[in-house]
Amino acid sequence: MDILTLLPFIVLIGAMFLMTRSAKKKQQAAANMRDSMQPGTGVRTIGGMYATVKEVNDDTVLLEAAPGVHLVFGKNAVGAVLSDEEYNRIVHGDDDAHDDGSTVVPDDASSLTAGSDDASADSDRVDLGKKDDADEAKDARTDGKADGEGDAK
């Protein structure tokens, strides 16, 4: 056989070997990460739930999602074991990033409208061609007077 005929097969087999080796390394790293879980450790499940490890068994882990709320998960449902700092930052909002004078973004929009008056807000309204009940009543009175005055003459 010609070496050029065999070359694509050799490359394909080599690529498959490298991919399976890489996948095995990732699986081993995930297993080591899950084995490093201890009671009190903060974790994130593959579904995105953050919880604290309460008990670790052979195939399962008992998690506390909120005070008094205990859930049993399979160990393979744990997506990440978090450091204490990261867990507290995400779950409790303990963020030391604001100590450096960075901008704080409010949780609601109340600070954006705190200084505005209702009168100035009404003057800035855009007419969308819709009339509310007060406008219709005003138009009806005006139309009635104009018709009545026109009939009297």
C-alpha cells in the first residue's frame, strides 16, 4: 500500500487518542474536585444552585440551600467547588471591590427619578395619539359648548 493512503487514517487515530486522553484528564480533574468537598464548603451545582455542603457520602452529597433547607444530590451534580471568598461574594453579596472607590450601581431605578417633579414629568410626555378619560371628557364638554353655541345663533 501507498503511505499517502494510510496517512489520513494515522492522523485520525492520533487525533482520537488525543481527544480521549483530554476527556479523561477533565473527568479525573472533576472527580478530584468533587472528592475535595468537605462539610462547610460552598458549591455550585450543574443546574446553577449555590449551596453549602453539609455531608459527603460515597455517591451523594447533602447540601443546604437555605437555612433549614437540605437537599440530597448526586456527587456528579456538583459543577464547581468554590472558595470561601467567591461563595460569600456570590451568595451573600460580600464584595470588597467597592473599597477601591469604584462606582456602585443601585438595585432599583428610584435614584434615577428622585429629583423629578410630577409636573415636569407631565410636560415631558410624548403624545402617542392616545387619549385618557380626562382628555375625552374635556373634548366632550368643549364640543358640546361649541354645538350649543352654534345652535343658539
